[in-house]
Amino acid sequence: MTQLKCSATTCHNNKNHLCILNSIHVDGSTAHESEQTCCGSFTPKLSSMDNSAHGIDVRPETKIKCHAKDCVYNKDMLCSADSVQIAGHGADRSGDTECSTFRMR
């Protein structure tokens, strides 16, 4: 699995820059640059007091399903990068995020 760091702290699944999900998916099937990708698993927090991740033990390793077919790390629709950074500080929706690790083939 891939080491995942996420700056989308407005995501319901974000706990201390890690994801509580065991698997996420990156959208951007026609992407040619990172800005054309997004975390398809992004879910906005319900409120600033959203503590849904409270008590959940998260780990930096996450399975990443990748729909960005032209990314060098996409191997049979799975991310093969050792480390992935999802950007999205202040994101309100999935389209406000991106996979900063994306690299065109």
C-alpha cells in the first residue's frame, strides 16, 4: 500500500492529515496535470465540530484506486507510488482537491 498524506482537513475522512478509509480513489481519467485530478473519496465535514474520526486508529498506508490513466504511477488502476500527497486545504467538494503526486507518462 501507499503512504498517504492529505491536506484536505475539511474532509470528513481526514484525521491528522491521514485518511480513516482503507481505500480511496483518485479521479481524473483524462488528466494531463495534477490540477485535473481529485480525490473522489472526499466527503465534506458536517460541521466544524465533526469528530467522526474520534477514536479511530489510522495508518499512513492506504490502497489508492487510480482513474488517472496517464499517470506514471497508475498500474492496472492502482497507484504504485511509494508516497502520495492529496492537496485540498479549505476544500468544500471533491473538485477542490488534487493528487499532487500525479506525473504524466
